[in-house]
Amino acid sequence: MTRQSYAPEVRIIRLMCTGRIDLAFVLRAFQKGADGVIIGGCWLGECHYVTEGNYYALNMMHLAKRLLEHTGMDSKRLRLEWISASEGVRFAEVMNDFAGQLRELGPLGEGEGLDQEELQTKLEDTRKLIPYIKIQKKDKLALRLDSEEEYDELYTKDEVERLLSEVVSYWVDPEKCQACMICARKCPVEGILGGKSRIHVIDQELCIRCGTCMDACPDKFDAVCAITGQAVPAPISEEDRILERKAKEAG
């Protein structure tokens, strides 16, 4: 099959408001086999909901492009266009142009010379970090700039690469944990496994790396550790998680 004969699969993301579009939506679309993703939104300054969510979409799209580049993908596979509901002809023209662009790029991964399994792993690993990325970049994501051109320089490739190489993981030191359950109660995603008299363990699959557990852990215990640049120690066995408390001596 030649590139000219291949029909690219395009995912169109259009919600009631582009301000509702999440970074994870974009990555998940590519994980499910889309060769390209296009976001269609109202023209800037013409928001129907007075939220100006299309500015957020524009901001988010530029960060998403840097994340795609991190996986090795061509960022041109993601596109944002302003199209009002009355512009049917423009919509058709944009879609035909995007399909032609994707046809030139070739199927996802193949066009970039990437191994499909490796690409899927990178996409999944990046998607899992979306909550962490949004926490780290919340100030920039909230910016509303004066012109579209200014958004082009908002996120740099080096900035995103550094962000993803310095991801912090949190781990409960079993030697210090007193099973007080304070961190477990504070965790926003219920990602800490534990209970009364049971040493706590952070589920690394659920953890969004917000650091709430570390802030919540009492200073006198100091049981939660931040780990960067190395693997988190394996959790201790279920039997070893039972915390034996010493009974207070009678006065």
C-alpha cells in the first residue's frame, strides 16, 4: 500500500467546549490507533459559554505537542482549528487538508520509524504522568496570552524533557511508618494501601505524584520519602506489613 492510497484514521475531538479537553484525551486517541487528532473549537473571542475555554485548549495543545515529541512522534499529527458551527465548507477543507498531511506522514509510528510496542509503552507512561504534569505546569496552563503566536514559545522541548526526567515518586519507609492513616486519608486518589496497625504502601500505578502524602505525614514519623532518578523499592510482604505495637508498661 502506498502512502497516497492509505486512508489515515483521524480522531476529531469536539466537546461542548474545548476547555473540557484533557491532555489524556489526546494521548488516549493515539493509543487507540489514531494517525492524527484534530481539535475543533470556536474562534477566539467567540466563546459561547463566556469561559474562553478555547484559550485553554490552545495552551494545552502546545503542551501536548511537546509531549508527543517526547514519545518520538511528529507533533504535526495533532492539530487545532477554529471552526464555527456555520462553517461547513471550511470544516471540509480543513479535514481534507489534514488527511493529506497525515497521508504524507504515513501511519502512526511507521512514518517516524518507531517500534509500535515501544511507542505504545511511551504513550502509556506519558499518559500516566498527566496529573503530575498538570500540577507542575498549572501556572503556565492558566496563562491567557494576547496572541496565538505567543503560545508557540510557551513550552520548550528541553523544558518538557527535563520535567519528565525529574519525575518524583513517593515511597513509605516501612521502618518509619506508624500506620497512623493520616496520609491515606489525605490522598486525593485513594492510592495508599493501609489500615490500622498495617504499614502503608503507595500504589505507584494510582499515585499522581502530588506530594500530599509527604506533606501530611507527621514530622515525628517522617516516613514518606521523595525519590527521583531511581526505582522505588519493592513493597514489603503482606506479613511484614503487620505493625506490632509495644504495649505500654503499667505505671
